[in-house]
Amino acid sequence: MGLPMALVDVDQALSGDWREYEGKVDLIRVQDPPVESWTRLREAGFLPKPQVVAWRAEVLDSEDRYLGTLPRKDRYDIRTAYRRAGEGGLRVGTEPLTAGLLEEFLELYERQVAAMRHGWAVAVEQRRNILAEAESYCAVMVRSQGTLVAGCLNQDVPAKDEIRARFSAVSSDHRHDSLARLLYWEMLREARGRKRRWASLGRDINLYGHVVKPGLFSFKSRLGFAAVPGQLLEPGSGSHQADRVVRFKELTDPTLLLSYAPVAGEAAALAAPLQLNLCTPSEELDTGPYRGVGLAGTTVHTVRPT
């Protein structure tokens, strides 16, 4: 099921006319609000934000130095993922992307997407483009007695001085092994080995609570990746929006979104750290699981649906 949403203009948002949609939708949105309206929209309870956020980390010159930037619990979780893989007889390796390997990966990927409530098999739709650029890819694969149980297709982008994790999948039988953490850690190692400055975990729709879940935000943050406006990395991509959560019929509790800092001008907003917003119907929310890297701060918004 799609997300119940009402699109309103700036005048409706500021005048309160949006309230006619309360009880009918989960989200009120102003699409592409002018930058000069952002301050007034904030005052009216709407959060100006990038449509898409990109996740990236500077890989640093050594693994020990990178590990030193992470909290102790996150370092422990990475080591635990490798220990479990070893105890389970899993083999981790980087392989060149071939047509056969891609089909093997897509079979696993499609099974994972099929189990999602709002799954979208993007990699399947892009099969031809992926193969056309196969030489730019390196694939981190995890196998159990030769059978693929987890994989991540990473694209090397020298022009951007980065490696990007494009698509990943983990078998449902191995979710408890934290293999996703292992896949991305291997991608960081590959980036460091290729002397790339940046590693990227791709782009997310900037609303964690519907198609993408709040747990994904926490997972990427705990690996040391920071969320930045998509336009900062790819100028002209994505758009601006101003959102107000009003209900949780299709949205999760909590729902997360990253808003622009209250600074003057579009360029300054894109360059400044983002603010994490947690929307919840609860009176009390433990914000601990939702700590992020490089954020301006965290605000909890208690939403009482009508």
C-alpha cells in the first residue's frame, strides 16, 4: 500500500488549511517550497528537507584509524560479524562482475525484495546497465559451501574519488549473522586498497518509516557513514520538500527525516550538517538507537493523530 499523503502549497501550509486532511493522510508535504519560505514553514511545523540523502564516509588511511572513530559497541559488532562468519564456515571474497555472477546475485536479491512489504527490485530493472559497466564493478560475495548467501555490488567511480555500494542482498537464513555489516566493511577495505578517499552506501528517500525503515538509518550511521543532501554530491539531483507527519497508519513509530539547518540561503543549507527529526505518537522515546554521524542535532516531535 502506498503512503497516504496530501500535497499542499506554501499558503495552505502557513494558513493551516492543510488541517482538512488530518485523519485522512499520514503526511502533509509542500513540494519544492521557495527557499525564502523555509523559515515560516518551520514555524508552522513543516520541516524543509532534501528529497534524497546520500551516505558517505571518508575511508582514512588505515583500518585502525577508521575503527578509532567508531564507538566501542560498533567496533565490537564488526568484529563479531567476522567471528560468526568464520565459525559458520562462510567464505568472504571480492570477485569481478560477470554476467553469470550477476544472475546469481539477482536471484538472491529478488528473493530478498519479494519478502519486503514495499519492495522494489531496482537492480533487476538496471540489469543491462550494470552489465554494460561491469568493468567498473567489484563484487563482495559471501558463500557457504559455494552457495551465495550474501553479496554487494560496488561500483568504482574514480572521477568522484569513491566506491559506491550499489546493490546488496543477504539470505534470510543468514540475517542473524550480521552479514550486511560485513559486506560494507569489505567495501571500505576495497576503497582503501584502491586509494579512494570516499566510500558511499548509496542514496535513500529522506523518510525513514515507509519504504525505508528507521533501522536502516541506524545501521548506516553505526558503520561510520554520514547522511548529506543528495544535491551536495550530485548537483541538480533530487528536490526540496517540507514535510509534516500527522498520522502513523502506514508510517512506523518512530518516523525519521533529516531536515536542513536553519541557515541563510540554499547553498549554506546544503553544506551545513542535517538535523535529525524523530516523529512519534509516544510521550517518551529512547533516542539512543538513532544517533547519527555528523548531525547538527536531534529533535523529537510528539505527534498526536486526530
